[in-house]
Amino acid sequence: LKAHVGEDLIVTDGTTLLGADDKAGIAEIVQAMAYLLEPPEIKHGKVRVGFNPDEEIGLGAKAFDVEKFGCQWAYTMDGGELGELEYENFNAAAAKIDIKGVSVHPGYAKGKMINAAQVAAVLAAEFPTHETPEHTAEYEGFYHLLHIEGNVEHASLSFIIRDHDSARFEERKAFVEKAVAWVNAKYGEGVATATITEQYRNMRQQVEPMPHIIDIVLDAMREIDIEPKVRAIRGGTDGAQLSFMGLPCPNIFAGGLNFHGPHEFLPIPSLEKASRLVVKIIEMTARGI
């Protein structure tokens, strides 16, 4: 907030989300398209715009028709502060662990009862305590226990697994399987089962073979006096799915800050600059720069 003293901000009353993630991106794109239709029209090639829902769980682009869209590359306007450009993101998976217990009268339970809730607690404690969201930053991956519930007969744990490095990501998924195998060795075969579902992959390997799509954005930013901030996303973006569907798709700032909370805000100058950047990218692409 201190970086935006003196600027006009779009905010809420502090009791709800603003939704700049990603209403800001929609507004910036629509305004840029309106500008392209005004005379004098700038020279440009084929431009396509797409909007899709449900980005936050990594499924927003699942049904996107890349072939019909008909482009060589694209950009999402879904980043944060002014100047952000991102073409790396987490590899991501969800892990659901179910634990089956055996309920017996507690007075006569010795050697018979398997308390699923207690097993869940023991299993959760096996995960590295410093490889969690609150202890990691930058390129450090993590395990995040989202939800745990249970009783004597049944318990479940829901994790998300994140890592930028593909090899380390595979190791993390394997760790979950090993933890479940350890529980079964300790309490009995079939007590614990794991279901691991891959959500999205790091788009870097799809974007790097086309460096010009990054260079265009960097040059366009500098031409309109935006300082580029190239960062790795500690999360996901629809661009990741699209990149693996054959449409390399880096992510550009939308300007909002403090997303997903009541302190979310959007500096109007950042909103305006993002829209100008869309136009500049289109213009510079047509110039072959």
C-alpha cells in the first residue's frame, strides 16, 4: 500500500472481497479492445480474446478450445502488482488420504481397536513440519494440509502438493505414497489409501522454447515506462494448462493486490497501465519487435 500513496484506489468496505482477481483483467482487456476499434486504428494482426471461469482450482482452461482459438501464443491478465510477468508456476497435485478404523468398546479394545482419527494425527505428523506454506518462499515447495476430519471408524486428510521443480514434485508425490505404506505396515494392510490427482504443471518448459513471447512483453513494458518484475508464481494460472494444451501463455499483471481477502485493492494507475500494455503488445507484435 505504501508504494501507492497518492494514487486513487478501488476498494471495498473491508467486509468482503473486491474481486479484482480477476475483474481487473477483464476490464483491462475489454478496454484495450475498445481502443483498437477507435480511429485511427493501429496496425495489428489477428487478435483473439477469451474468458473462462473457475481458474482457482486449475480447471478453468480444461474445456478451452485451443484449436478454435487459433493463435500461436497468448497471455493471461491475471497477475498482481504493476510490472509482474510470470512464466513459471508450481507443479501441482491434490492428495486425499482415507483411513479405515476398527471400532470396539473402549473398555475391551486392547489389540483390537484401530482409531482412525488417531492414525490420521500420526500420519499428519510424519510430514515435514518446515515444508509448509507458512515456512516456504520463492522456489521452495510444500505440502499443505487443507482439511482433516474423522472419528474412530473413518478419517480423511486432504493435502495439496506444490513444487516448481518437476523432479522434486515427483518426490513429494512419492512421499505421500510412502507415508501411506508406512501406516499400513504399522496398523495393517488397507488401513490407509491415497488418491493423488495432478492439477497442473509448470509452464516454463512450454514457454522457454519461444523466448520472443517474453521479449515482446518486456520491451512493451519498458516502452510505456513500466519496470518489469519477472517472477515465478507461487500458485497456478490458466496459462499453465493452456501452455500444455499447445498455447504457450505467460501471465501478466492485472494490478490488484492482497487478493482473496478483505484488504484487496486495485490502484487505478495500475489498471490503466495494464490496459495500455495490452495495446502495446499487440502493436509491437505487428511491428515484428
